[in-house]
Amino acid sequence: MWRFVLRRILLMIPVLFGLLLLTFTMLQLIPTDPAAALAGDNATVEQIEAIREQFGYNDPVVVQFWTYLKQVSHGDFGVSVYSMRPIGADIAQRLPATIELTFVALILAGVGGIVIGTLAAVWHNSAFDHIVRVLSVAGLAVAAFWFAIMLQVLFAMDLNWLPLRGRLAVGIAGPPHVTGFYLIDSLIAGDFGLFWQSLRYLTLPAVTLSLGGLATIARFTRSAIVETMQRDFVAYEQAVGFPKWRIVLPYVLRNSLVTPITQIGLLFGSMISGAVVVESIFDWPGLGSYLVQVIFAADYRAILAVTLVIGVIYALVNIAVDLVHTWVDPRVSEHM
Amino acid sequence: MLLVKKLLRDIPAVLGLVIIVTVVLVAIFAWHLVPDPYGVYDGDILTRLQPPSWEHPFGTDDLGRDILSRVIVGSRGALMIALGVVAVSMVIGIPLGLYAGYESGWGSEAIMRLTDIFLAVPQLILALAVAQILSRGIESAMLALALTYWPFFTRTVFAETRRVRTALFIEAMEGLGASRLRIITAHILPNVAASIIVRATIGMGFTILTAATLGFLGIGATPPSPDWGLTIAESREYLPESWWFATFPGLAILLTVLGFNLFGDGLRDLVDPRLRRSR
């Protein structure tokens, strides 16, 4: 088990190194002069040259890559032209919001998808099953940004049930910082009103973000259970006279959840890219909306730093998924 | 023929095909179909933000342009982008996948590790970064999407090539002294073509969604293009009053992508019966 974990982590290193090389290469390809951008519009040629020397832009490329590696390994991504703050600090400040949003969406998609998929499989070929099948295909064809806007129009603008955008109302301070997750921090502070408010603000973005995942997981769960239901042990249990739910819940479900769980890992990638869109529509102060902002500010260092951080998170999540995978189905680790 | 018959019995796949054919026809004859050819780019400012009516079935936008006409013309851009991106990705991805699958050595290892790196970041995010570096505009958005989508083709082709490579007839060809190029192009490629077609079909739908997202974020098409994603972005200022402004371009995306997904799923079931429908 631990050897397996170690192996996965070691395999991650060359990929991350490659990603660093890729982002570094992209930094080199940037058409604008980073020194000129840092110096500002009114800088003289000498000032730009001084900055170039100071930041090592005159060094050979290999030396620059080495410096870049050293800086990045300390979480030092340079200064953002957009916010004029260290990029590492910007990312650290915004990361919890994204993780909170993605995590809630992942839970919604996972739990919702498994429940819906199981029900559809148990009521195989019923009207409910057909509706689930149609919606699970349609759910993957919906553009997240459009779905977000439709939800905003309906629930925030017309019905006025939920807030339109933001993480909390303007002027309301977040809970005291412990984890950075408002839902958890407000509970730690014992402020249930704030917890309720955070939850209300979180609902629409999280629902939007979970849609694609919900559809995928419902679909995989459904087909896996339908398949497992045809196995001999199920026929045996039915013959012995177990009620349907006593068969499905403990036995069939455990034998069927491997594929849906693998899917959750793969979904994380689409959730992160979904977060870019969803966060900028709902003004959610996370990494995704930061990425869009720095893109429009043409802040290349920040763009590539965010790309890199997302790559690292993505790799870690994939390892975590593999671990859960082996826990649910111990047969897996023998193959890896 | 048996395959065609089997496909025709698959109702969702047929529905998908019907949608694809319709959208393609609409795109080809777009300029003949639009009810108001002048209204695509030049609106009448006096009739701005009109709700759907007989004259403007999908309503009008903030400049008084007919949204139905713009949605119809927008299908051309959406399909062209997706076709371009998928074609370029295939040109890059398939040869690399064939080579890496057929050969085993540091070259093939390097190619596959490169795909690992590209797939280590979600495609949209990599495409955003690349598009920004390439400068704004539809061409750089397309290039960015293609440069980040080819690894998917390489992966698919690699896996299939590895599977076919161990077949007896390949060994026989090698024994007969057929050249490497001949074996790969004349014998392996036809055997992996089915998977490529499936990947390309699903890739079309996927790319239309991603390209629309880039357009929405303001990185792809630029005004006054009738791009679906861009139109939805433009509509945001006029919500919720002008709901039709955002609704219809979004439905167009939904329908088109749905067509490619349904048909792609059907094709995949045909090609690989182990992955039966239902998923």
C-alpha cells in the first residue's frame, strides 16, 4: 500500500518538472518585454535595463530556468503586474475560496450522482430511468457559463431567492481566518448566521459547477449497477429472499463504485476549468476569477503561476483518488 | 452495412446524427436561411432589445440586430473552429501516437511523457494561457485549442496501436520485410481509424463547448462576430429583462454539442462493444 503511494508520488515529479519547463518556455515566448512591463510606462531605457539586470533577464536561458526553479520551489512566483503584490501571496489568499467551491461541488456531484444513478439502476427502464439517461447526456452538453447565467436570471434576479454574486454581501466581513473556508470558519466561530449566509452565496456557483460531474457520475453509477445486478451472487441473494435494498446497498454498490470513483478524479480537472468560468460569472474571489483577471491584465507570470499551481493540485488529487480507489477495491493496487 | 444497420437501430445515435446533419446544413446555407441578412451585423437601433415576436422569433439584441439570424450565422463560426481545431490536433496527434505505439524506445517514451505534461493541466486553462501569449483573436484561440487537444488523439492512437501491434499479421508483415512506414500507414492506421473517428466526433462537441467558453471570456471571437459564446457575454448587461438575448445562443450550443455527443456515444458502442451504451 505505502509502496504504491510512494511510487505514485515519485511518478508525479517528472510530470511537474515537465510542466515547469513548459511554463518557463511559454514565459520565454511572451511577445512583450517583462522588464518594460514592470518598469511602467514612464520608465527610461536605463531604468528598464536596471530592472532587466536586477531580475536576471540578461542571464543565459539555462541560468534563468535554474533561478525560476529555485524561486518556484519556495513559492516565489515574482510580483504580479496586475495586483502589484507577490503572486504567491495572491494565490495563497484566493486558493481556499476555490477549494471550498470545488469541494462542495464535488460532494454535490458525487453524492447526487451516486444516489440518482443507483435509483435509476434499481428502477431500470422506468420513466425515471429514461429521464435520468436523457438528462445525463444533456448535462454534459450544457455550456457552464450559460447554465450559470440562466440560474442567475431565475433564482437571483427573478425569484430573488439567492444572492447574485460574491462570497458574502459587500461590507460583511468573513469569519475569523482559521482554514480559509467560510463554511468551516463560521462554524468554528459559532456564528450560524454567517454560516447560513455563506451557504446561500455558495449555492448557485456550486450547483453550476457540479452539473457536468453530476451527469457523468449518475451515468457511470447507473451502468455499473445495472451490470453488477446481473452477476450470480445477486441472483443467489434474490433467490434466498433478501429484499432488494438489502442486496443493492451493501453488496451491489460496493462492487459497482470503482468506475464512478475513478470518474470523480477525472472530473476534478473539468471542475477546475469550470471554476474559471463559474468564478468569474459569480465574482467568486478564487483562483479561477484571478486567472481571468490576470489574463486580461496580460500578467504572464501570474498566468503561468496559476497554471502551475493548478497542475500540482490536479496531480495531488489524482493520487488521492487512486488511494480511495484502492481502499474501495483492494484488487486495484495489485495492478498498479 | 451491418454496422450501419446496427447504428440506425440506436435511436439516440440517430437523433445525434440528425442534429449534426441539420446544424451542418444550416451552417452551409446560413446566408440563404437568415430571415434578415442585413440584421446580422447592422441593426435598427430603434428596435433594440425586442422580445421574441413573429418578426424576430428570437428577439433582438442591444443594437437591434435579429438574434435568430445571428444564431444561424454563428453556427458557421462554431463548426469552422471545431473542425479546424480537431483537424490540426489530428495532424499533430495521430502520427505521434502511431510512432509511439509502434516503436518502443526513448522516442516513444518522450512522446508519451510529453502528453502526460500536457494532460497535467486542464485543457481550458492551458488553452487560456497559450491564447493569451499568442495575442487575441479567433485564429490564436483555435491554435491554442489545437495545441492543447492533440495529446488526447495521441493517447487514443497510442493505446490502439499497441493493441494492434501484437497481432499476428503485423508480425507476418515484418517477417516478409515490409517497411515500417508501409506497416504503419497501410496496416495499422486502418485498424485504429475507428477509434480516431470516435475521438474526433466527441472532440467536435467538446471543442465547440471550449471555444464558446473562450469566446464568452473574450479571448476568442471579437465583436461584431455573431459567435454564440460572445453573444451570451454581451447579453449579461441586459439581464434579466432581455432573457432571450442569452437564452437562444445557449440553446444553440446545447443542441449542437448534444448532437455530437449522442452520435459519438453511438459510434463508440459500435467500435467497442465492451463499452456498451448506458454510460
